Amino acid sequence: MPALARALWLPLCGLVLSGCQGLGPATLGAGRGAYSDVIARTNAEQMLGLIVRMRYADPIGMLTVSSVTANLRFSAQAASQAGFGSQSNYAGNLVPFSAGIAYEDNPTISYAPVDEQAFLREWLAPVQLDVLVPVLQAGGHPDALLAFLVERMNGLHSGKYATPPERAAFARAATLLRELRQLGVAAWVAEAGPPPRYALILSAYAPEHVAEVDELLHLLQVPGSTRRGAAIWIPIALGPRADGVAGLVVQTRSVGEILKDAARAVDVPEEHLKAGVAAPSAFTPDETGLALRIRSSHRAPSRANVAVQHRGWWYYVDDADLESKRARCCSRRVSSKPPRRGRVHRC
């Protein structure tokens, strides 16, 4: 190898090797977060768009991101310049040696549409206890989650068809459960089966919180005594309440019911109501049991947590509306695993 080529080749090899060692972790650190952020944002936009389209009774369709493959292409280059003839012709204008490395990110993103029959089975089935109990235990706002996911708890009713006193009693029980959960008195537990068992446990409440536990037991209409301060185990079952069944029987909403109620929270422009492309909502958000408001604007919103366009208008959740953001996250959580393949059109 000529001396000049060897002099250029050795620094270039070192540059390539050091570049690869640095680019690998750096690329992973930058790319993974970027892909995760974009997928989370587009999932939220898709869910909001689905709710808005349901408000207009428009056909809906969903796609899931099944895989993301990032393909990196590296290239290296080196160059040297030499002059011939009189030195005065090229003095100060030559670069003796230059080298560089470039990489290009070409991601391959795979989408999978949901299957129609599996989609309907998932969305029409009520939320199961293996989803409900962990969500209530881990959620930071179990009172909002209860109103969001549960239609009935024993004799307590929530939602659009409940009377105002029934909704008030349900809300009071949900508030007590939240307060006792924060105090470490109430816990939603799941025991491995078979079959798995689910329960609400009230413990360590005496003597400071006996009154609250007594009120909760009365509202839920479940047996239990706080006289000795012992732990109270309340088994949880799913379905309509039957005579002679002890414990807490809950009747949950389906994902379809939850999103149908959420669609009533969409602020439809007056011109669309007059044109008849959307019907006025017969219920307020408070009556549906969902603390959610989806606003509309002719212009792109300046303070939106998530926003989509439909029929020439913007629909969005305000970034300062914490209750609506929590409700949107709940709706995404209970419908986060749609089946794949196929396409759905519903009116």
C-alpha cells in the first residue's frame, strides 16, 4: 500500500469504528423515544377521531401499529486533494484530507386493521373483573373510574338512566371508596384461581374511620360489622344482582357503551345541528357519568392535549381540562387491545 494511501486509510478506519460505537446507543436513545411519542400521540388521535365520528354516526375504522422496524444505513467517505504545477496556483485552496460518516433511518411500519367480528365481540362485551379490579386498585382516581366503567353496584345506579338521587348516592359511595383507598383502608384485590376471586377489603379503619366504613357498607348494602374493628372481606361478582347473593355485585359497561356515552360529550357546532348531520344530545356529560368534554373550533386549537379534524372543524380535549384527559385515558385503557385484521364500518 503506498504511503499516502496508508496514511489516509488508517485514520478513516479509526473514524468509522469510533463513529459506529457512538452512533448505535445514541440512535437507539433518540429513535425509540421518538417512535414511542408518535405512536402514543397517533393512538390518542385515532381514539378521539373514533369518538367524534360516532357522534356523527359516520363509518369508523381502526388501524393498529403491529410493528416498527428501524433500518439504519451507514456510509463513509474520504477525500484528499493534491496540487500540480506551480504552488502559487493552489496555495491555501486545498484540503489535504477530509472524512465523514452519514447514516440514514428508513423505518418500516406495519399496520393491521381490526377484524369486524372480533371487534364487535370485544366492544359489546362488558368490562371483566380481571380488568376492572386492577384498574381500580392502580388508578389514581377510582371514583372517576367507577362512574366511567360501572353501571351498577348492588342497589346503586350511575349513568344516563339513573335518577339524580341514585347518581348522588353512587357518587358518594365512589368518593368514600377513593378516600378510604388513599388512607390505605380500602383495597381492591385479586386472588389467583382457579377460579380467580376478587374482593374489596376494608381494614385498619378503627377507630378513626369507623363512621366512613359504616356509611359505605350502608350505601353498598353489604353485610359487615365494624364493632370489633376486624377486616371486612367483600367478595365481588359480575352481573345483575340476585336475591340472597352476599357481597358486591357490579354490572359494568361495555367498551361500546363507554364510547357511545363519550360521543355525547362532543361539542357539535350549531351549523351541523341545524343541517341535521348530527342529532342534539339527549343527555349532559354529568348524566352519562363521564367527566369528559370534547370541544370544537373552526380554527386549530392553541391549547389542545389531543386534536383531530372532521367535517371542516377541529375537535379537541383542552390541555387544562384534567378530568377530560383522565376520562380519555380511561377509554383508551379499556380498549387498548383491539383484535387485528379486517375492517369495520358502523353507523
